[in-house]
Amino acid sequence: MGEERTDALLVMFRNELHRRLAAITRASAAGAYQDLAREAHALASDARAIGLDSLAERALSAGQAVKTEDARIVAAATGALAEAVHEALLALRRRV
């Protein structure tokens, strides 16, 4: 894959990260845990595909937290995921 195509994919992924984090945050606040789990799983898959394993693990943790049905645990996992997303965004800016 050419460098230009790789850069374009990373930009697309970065934009998708923003969208998914917003959706996860909204779902967490609304108690829409199935939506949160679905978005977190998709984010984890995308993150693994480009080698962001730490982000993928945080996303999977957020998705698993919904099984507790405890708003505090879900909020903490969502917060940790948001931090991981911001770290990933910084890393992506250095790559593109």
C-alpha cells in the first residue's frame, strides 16, 4: 500500500475515532449500554487493524463494563477509553 493511501486511511480512522467516541459518550450518559458495546467493539476492531492494541484493549474493556449494568463502572471505563482515544489521536498526528 502506498504512503499516500496509508495516510488517507489514517485520516479516515482518526475522523472515525472522533465519531465513535462521541457515540460512546452519548450512549454511556443515556444508559444505552447495547449501543455503547456495539460502538466499542467496532472501535476495538478498527484499532487492532492499524496496530493500536492498547486502544483496542480499552475499547473492549468499555464494552465488557456494560455487562455489570453499573453506571459508575461504565462511566469509569468510558472515561478510560476517552483517554486512550486522545492518546491514539496524538500518536496518529505524528504518523500523518
